[in-house]
Amino acid sequence: MQRIRSLKSGWQLLKSSCEAAAKQVNTSPSTSRNYSHGSSSFGLLFDIDGVLVRGRTPIPAAKQCFRDLVDSNGKYKVPVVFVTNAGNCMRQAKAEHLSHLLEVEVSPDQVMLSHSPLRMFTQFHKMRVLVSGQGPVEEVAHNLGFQNVVTIDMLREAYPLLDVVDHNRRPKDSIPPTKGLWPIDAVILFGEPIRWETNLQLILDVLLTNGSPDNAWSSMRYPHIPVLACNMDLLWMAEAKNPRFGHGMFLVSLESLFKKVTGYKLKYEALIGKPSVVTYNYAELLIRQQAERLGWTTPVKRLYAIGDNPMADVYGANLYNHYLQASQRTRAQMQAKSRGGGEDPSAEAATTPKMTSAELGGATAEYGAEEDLPEGCSSILVCTGVYSRDQQELPSDPTQTVTEQHIFHGHRDFRFDPSLTQPSFVVEDVKEAVELVFQQEGWPLE
């Protein structure tokens, strides 16, 4: 219960800071132009890998798409946020990279990495955390608010006898002394590391020793210290013709090893990044901030999530849409009750499965807390990344879309629901996706 309170407090703090920043920016005359067309207002959520780029190569349709999305002054016509499960860099670096590739200005406030929602997990910020991934993981952790950070390299240097799979990294002559560290309180998994065997070994050491890897393993110490994981993508698309392993594959390895060694199931304190609801809640907050910068005075009614991965982008957008629908039903029931009527839940509400804590990803399960949430979120699947019409055709019957034995690439702790992998729309590329959205909304692109 204390963790829930801390999470809500962190979310309110984050929301207040974002809204304050938006209001401050909105006072600038250059950003106060109102693009709102009556009551029609919407926002765009773009995945990056497989939608805008393949590795370091821009997808040709992306540049033209973003030329149409900005006016003659380079200002966006609608709120735009880039939502990626990548997490091996800082937002500033990703924004600069996108600006260069798309040839339009992208600000860090428009970029959401898989680990971005960790800013609201303030209850962990003062804990001593072990971080795993690649890139500037220590800098990323500090930027997110974590004050006491230990990297895998720091851990292996402190305990030189732990990392021995690579024979060349084993101590050669005399056994080096152990430096020792204060016990680790939690593990943060940012993304796939470079040396999987080292990270898998040392993370298991930490989990099986209650944070003190110089002690003996004990499967009796269960449940283990908290584990928070970002980016559940099993596969992602780079320049190669076939998808590459993502952090989700590393998580599968860690889960399997933990179960094999202990007989117990690895538990997550939070699963963050697409397709978790908390990720889309955070993205919606950034969309709201962008709308205020554009001078919009009415709330954003609809979100359109454009992605290439049915198991991350489509599943996540559809799951968030279910969350929004449940929120609307709860508000309607509360209003009816306040007017003296009964709750009278609809048949749809009665048959819709309750979201699991993993799917919420740490988001509050109390729907209706926000009066200005969007009405819905539509998923748009492009064919330039993980999904390709040449390799797989989406069946017309959602119940036949996936089977657990065949292609369910979702995370172990997420509900197996074939309907969640069915996109609202399927288009060839991101340019066609944006044209479709503007047509749906009755907006001219010119």
C-alpha cells in the first residue's frame, strides 16, 4: 500500500512539473499559434525503429511525412510524441538524432524512451540500485532521479571472482581482493546488455543473496529484492532482413535461469515501456504538454499510435484504449450514482477482463482520476518493420491471429488476448498512416 501511495505521489509530482513547464513555454509568442479546428483535436504517437528508421537508415516515407506535419515556420500542426522502447541513451541525444534524420526540429520533450516513466517511481530513487544495459546507464539513472547507482562493471570490479564465463576475464595469478559494496536494494533493467552472460550471472548473484553477492546463494530469500524492467520487445527491426533480439529476449533468459536455479518465478515490481499502460499514460501527459504549447484550449480527444510491432505497438495502444474506455465507464457510473441512480454497469464493462498489475505497469488502477483523458486510442500498423505483409497476413478472425504455440511474443506476465494484436488500421508506411489520420479527422495536411 505504501508503494502505491509513493507511485501516486511521484505521478502527481511529474504531472505538475510537466504542466508548469508547458505553461511557461506557452507564454512565448512564437508558440502560441492555435491550430485547433473546432472540437476536433488529436495527437500522434510515433514508434521509431521500423517506422521512421531501420537501424541508422531513415525510411524514405518518414522525411516526406514530417515535412507535411510542420508549417512553413517548422512548427508542428498537431501534438507529436515519439514513443520508443529503446533506452540506451538520453532523451537529448535521441532528439538530436531524430532532428538530423527527419530534417525537422525534435525537442527532448517530444521524446519518450522506455525508461522515461521511471521518473515517477520516486520510492526507489534513494535506494541503492543495480542498473543493467548499455550506453550511459549511470548517467541515465541519475537523470531519472536515482541517487545511488551501481553498474554491472562496478559490481564485477568489486567482486572479481564472479565473472568467469569468459576465460580471458578470469583472474590469472593471485586472487584479487574483494572490495565489497553496500547491499543493493533493487535492480533496474534498462535494456539488452552487450555481455549477456556477465549480466545474467551477476544479476542472479544479487537476487539470490538479497543484494549482497559476496554471500552464499539462498533460494529461501524469496521473494527477492525488487526488479524493474524497461522494454519488453522480444524482437526489433534494424537493417537486416529479419528481426533482431531485443531486451525481451534477455528478460526471457533471466526468467528461465531464475526458475531453473530456484524453482521459483522471477517477480517484477514494474514492467515499463510498450505495451504497459503506464507508458501510454506518460505519453498522453507529454501530448497534453505539446497541445498547450500549440495554444490549444480544448483537451486532446483522440490518440493515434503508429507502430510496426503487433506485440508491442498495436497491443499497447489497444490495451490503453481499453483503459480509456474503462475510465469513461467508471466516470459515467460515478456521475449516475451522484445523481441518485444506480451503478448499472454495462454489459461490456461486465465482460471486459480486469487488467493485470503487469499490464498497468505501475499505473493506478483507479479509473476516472483524470477528467480530461482522451476518448480513445487507435492503433495503426505499418509494414516497414517487424510486421510485413510478405511474411505474415493478419487473419480476418482475431481469434486466429496468434496462438501461444506459434507467435505470441508478448511478455510472460501479460494477458494472452489475440484481439489486442488486431490493429485499427493497416497501412504501407508512416506517410500513409499520417494521411489516414488527417483524413479521419477532417484536417487538411497542406
